Amino acid sequence: MRTSSPLKIVVNGAAGRMGQRITALVHADPDLVVFAAVDAFRGGEDAGEVAGIGPIGVQISAEFPEEQPDAVIDFSVPAGVLAAAAVCAARGIPLIAATTGLEPEEAATLTAIAEKTPLLWAPNMSVAVNLTMKLVREAARAVAGLADGVDVEIIERHHRFKEDSPSGTALRFGEIVAEEMGQTEHVHGRSGRPGQRPRNEIGYHALRTGDNVGEHTIVFGMMGETIDLHVRGHSRDSYAYGALAAAKFLAGKPPGNYTMNDVLGF
């Protein structure tokens, strides 16, 4: 449904790969407008030119605009999202954040702004990924009490440029499984002779290949059978469209910590 006037969106991390796609898709959406493009590492260029869609009259800058936007969409780096969070908390601007790789204290700083402004921080905003998270929770709950035990392994693939490992999405899948099944150990890869696999661990395996935009397989291994839940992104637009939907949902909401489940109605 078209809004009465387009929502004014600030793209934080506008020069990055995801920031460029957010810029392009916001510009193409009649309900949204690229109000400002912020990036600490690159400035002075037209955000549309950087995104490959031609000039849109918005220059990339290291500073947030003085005029109040309707929402900020962040795909940046830990320092970038924390800088955006400080601005959003001070000015009551809704923040949609997808940046991963934060240290625990950084994550606590980010989530604390929900007391002052609407926040949606999700490691992955893809509709398919969030539906798979729901399915993983249901599967974990269903097999949690099996007498022979269930071994859970999480395999993820991303492009060679990704800096954090495992992905934030893989870690979230692991958190969901542990919440339902009670595993206490999270093991990142294996080598040597670690011995027999203990029942209380979840294994993570990260692959970095070419330009893979992201795929995750959650394996539930049982005696005599296996369940694989697999989700694959074909382009970065799958994440970008989820972020745009989140911005439309969050604009005008009261302060609070929102999730993609709220946006998607799961």
C-alpha cells in the first residue's frame, strides 16, 4: 500500500555492497526515498552513481543529515552501526540494523537504544531465512526428547569478502536450536583427534567461496536418518527487500526491540 508521502530513508554504509543495493531498491520504491547516504569510508560521490543506477542527487557523506528522517537502514561495520545507533537514540529515529560481528559489549550498547527508539536488529532480513528459522525451531522442539539423541551441525557459505565467521545468521540458528534442545557447547570447526562427538554441542562450519551471497544448512543427525533444512540466497536483494519491509513497519512505531517475526507476521 502506498504511503501518503514517501518515507525518508537514511542508508548507513551506503558505499558497501549491501548499501548499494539498499540505495537502488529504496530509490525504485514509490513509498520510499533515499533521504541521505552515510558512509565513513567514502564520500562526495552521488549515491546513485556508486550504486550503479545513475545520479539521484544524494551525495554520500560521513555525517547524518540535520533534518529528521523516518528511518535508518544500516548494513555497515560494528563501528558504523554503533555510530548510527547513537544518533538514532538521541533523535528518536527508528533503526533497522543488519550488521554482524559485534562483540558482546557492543551488542549490549546497540540493543540498549530500544529503550529510546524503535530498533530492529537482525543478522538476516531475508523472508526465506526467517521462515527457515521458524522451521528450525519447530524441528528442534520436536526432536529434543529423542532417546538416542540428535546431533546438530550448521554449515554456512558466503563470499570471500565476508570478514566475520561463522556468519551472524549461522550463530542465530545455533541459538534457536540451543534454546529448544539445551546444548551448552558451540564448536567452530574440528581438526586433529577431538574424540567422540559429545551430545551437548553444536558444530559450525564456515565456507568462503567466490561471490556466494549466503546459504545455510542446519543438519539434525539421528541414528538411521537425517533432516537437512537448507536455505539459499540467489542475490543480495533477498536481504534488501526484507530491510525495506522492516523500515516501512518500524516507521512511526514506539520505542522497543522489534524482530523480523513482527514484520512478517510469523
